[in-house]
Amino acid sequence: AQSVTQPDIHITVSEGASLELRCNYSYGATPYLFWYVQSPGQGLQLLLKYFSGDTLVQGIKGFEAEFKRSQSSFNLRKPSVHWSDAAEYFCAVGASNTGNQFYFGTGTSLTVIP
Amino acid sequence: DTEVTQTPKHLVMGMTNKKSLKCEQHMGHRAMYWYKQKAKKPPELMFVYSYEKLSINESVPSRFSPECPNSSLLNLHLHALQPEDSALYLCASSQDPTPYGNTIYFGEGSWLTVV
């Protein structure tokens, strides 16, 4: 079955510390991968996406993600977290066999402590 | 400009009311979407419009009625809603109606409270 898993429901990091949010997918076709961020009371903002090519992709706000086909993962990273990064983060996956939609993971809530 | 605009931002309605949520994009996108999102949950797809025609209805109750008047506008008509329908309703659009190489852009959402 097709699925997207974000194993960490909630993560707390100190401001200035590094961050890694995990995302694993299970699809039979080549996936198209996205990370979105949702601040409280806001819509979803696209952080970055992977379609093909270089497996390390850079996004906005200093985020990057690495596609690892062998591990079926697309983890999001940031070297130094800012207090404004506190938000909900969603991984999403589309594939050539998913029709007109893509699938979201369950989300990871990030808390940043001073 | 990757902007999807939704109005109103907040809506409170009674269970017997009729109201509408509106969405607009001027990116020339040919696919538009309605999602429903409950607190601390991922968005759930409700409807997809492809080239102004309804292509996906995810078994949404008939008290939600989508409409796509033209390629830039998407409405969600609400009637006889239940309190459990209270949620954030997100509109989104993409260049083409498939995630195959396309990015979905979201609006800020409309917060709906049914009383």
C-alpha cells in the first residue's frame, strides 16, 4: 500500500541547534517529494521539492532535504534552528501512479526553546 | 507570484445557514483543489477541479458543493453543516492536475466554525 510516514509526532530543539525531520514513503513508482510548513493559524507554505536530479535539494528559510532512494526517505534538515521555525511540518508525496493527488504524512510539530 | 487567495479568513455559521468560501488564483493553473484540515492533522483532499471540471470528489457529503465558475475561481458552497464540519478549509492550485512534476500551492485557508 502507498504511504507516507513521519515517525516523529513532536520534536523539541534549542534555538541554534541543528534539526532533522524524518519522512519515509512507500510507493511503487518514482516519487515526487515535498516538504511544507504550516505556522499556527496559517496555510501551507512550500519549503522545497524533489522531482529529479541532484538528490540534495535546497529550499527556503535555510532548509534542505536529501532524497535517498535506497532508504525510501526524504529527510528535512536545517543546520541552525530559529525560534520562528516553530511550526507543523508536513512531508508529501506524489507519484505517477497516484492520479490527481498526492499524500501527506501525519506531520511533525516542532517546538523551539530559547 | 505563487499566490492563492481565500476569503473569508474566518466564518461562523449556524447549522441552517447557507454560506460560501471563495478562492482565486492568477497563476494560470488548470487544477484547483479543496482540502479540509482539522487541528494537528494533515489536510484531507475533498475535491479536485481539472480544467474547470470536477475530476475528484472524495466522497464528500452533499452539504458541501463545489463550483468552478472559471479557471481562476473556485467556490465551496456550504449548507446545513454540522458542528463536526468546523475546520480549516484550504484551497490550492497546480499547473496541471497531477502531482507528476507539479507543485501544489496553498492558500492561507478559511477557518469555519459551525454553531
